[in-house]
Amino acid sequence: MLGRSLCSSREGASVETDGGVEETIAAAGVDEPEDADQQSSVVRMIVGWLVAAVLIFLAQRDLRRRPPELVRGRVGLWKAVAMVPPGAVAYLLLGRRRAAPHVTAGVPDSIAA
């Protein structure tokens, strides 16, 4: 036989090569790598979407709670930018100012508390 013929059954597939040698390949063994790759890519995609959603949530929550004086730039602009994952990361890294430390030096502990 000059061509390749493929005949499949439930347990496996029989492949006849040019030399007439038949090899039986388990169907699960043939399909498993593709399924595993597909499943791992779906899992990676879901994890990516979850990370993106958490970043957006954290950025929006921080913008809601943070006083405008502690935000670099306009709060409304940051809210719009932070609706996408790269914008949320940019806000969390660059858009926030640190609050001035609460100074209690020289004040007695009874008053500072």
C-alpha cells in the first residue's frame, strides 16, 4: 500500500504505514496532549482574567477611598484609566502619593493617643 490509511475504533487507532507495519495508538494517548494543552491554556486564561479583575477592583476601591490630595493627577482621569488592567497597574504604581507620616514627636504619649 503506497498511502497511509487510518482506521479508528473505540479502544485505539490502527495506522498502516508504507511498509505494511501496523501500529496501534491508544486514542487517549493521541488526544491527551491536545486536551492537556487546551486545558492548561484555558486555566491560564481564567487565572489571567481573575488577576486583571482583582487589580481593577483594588485600583477602583483605592480611588474611591483615597483623598484627592493623595492622588497624582485628576481622580476622574485615573478612574477611567484604571478600568483596564495596564491602567490599574499604572495607577497602583504611579498614581498614588504617600500620606504624610503622622508626627507625634515631642508630644506626650497621653496626648498623642
